[in-house]
Amino acid sequence: VQACAIGASREENARLMAGVYASRGLSALVFRGANTGLDELTTTDANQVWLVSGGAVVETAFDARESLGMASSSIEDLAGGEATENAAVAREVLSGGGADAVRDAVALNVGAGILAWEDLDNPVTRADFEQRMRGAVERALAALADGSGARLVERWVAASNA
């Protein structure tokens, strides 16, 4: 693993994880809901983000509602259910549909992964984080809209069943 995007519900765990990634020379975005403690990027709350690059950790705040103009959502909008229901929601979002709150959360977290990977060649700074996050989220939304995500999952399923 060279790069990762990962959430933590507790601030002290997020700081610890960011420190471990930095000590290993990895590129990472570690995040949590600032007030909700959700272990993912969402539009329910502002988010705390730790940018890990080149052995250093920089903490910043990120609110997709303000920075990206995404609609606010509630925790209930993101709540899952039984495994079959969750799988259906995932298939729907990956195929370009689904509820806005879920789609936005998926795009934010995929965008964080894209940004962590891109950091390997072009380090992310606090100054350019929001602009680069916008571009990464736009790419994630485009992949969801055109069904690329669903096609990738289909290939993984076929490979795992081979």
C-alpha cells in the first residue's frame, strides 16, 4: 500500500493513524465528521481531514456543503439496512442512480482515495486541497454517472468466481 483514504470515528484514532502513515512514508487522507464522528466524508457535517504526505501530517477542515455546493444530509439519509438492501443501494449508486446523500458520500470518499493516490506524484497541500478535492470528486461523480463503478464490480465478481 502506497496511498490510502481512511476514516476514523474518534479524533485521537485519526491522529494516530495519520502519524503511523506519515512514519511509513505513505500518502493518505484520514478523516472524520467533526461533530458527528462519522468515519467517512459526508455532507452531514464539516469534516476534519489529516493530509499525510512526505512524512508530514497537516490537519485541515473540509465542508463539502460549502466547498463543493453539495446538499446537506442527515445521518438517517446514510443509514444502511440488511445486507441485501445495502447491496442493492450500492449497485444503484455504482450504476449512476441512488439517493443524492449516498451518491455524494461515495463520491467524496472515492475522491479522497483519488487525491491520496495523486499525492504520490504531486503532494497535496492545505492551500490546494479544496481545489484538488473538487477535481477528484468530479471524476468520481463522472465514474458513477457513466456506470464505470458498476462495470468494475462486475469484473471483480467475475474474477473472484473464476
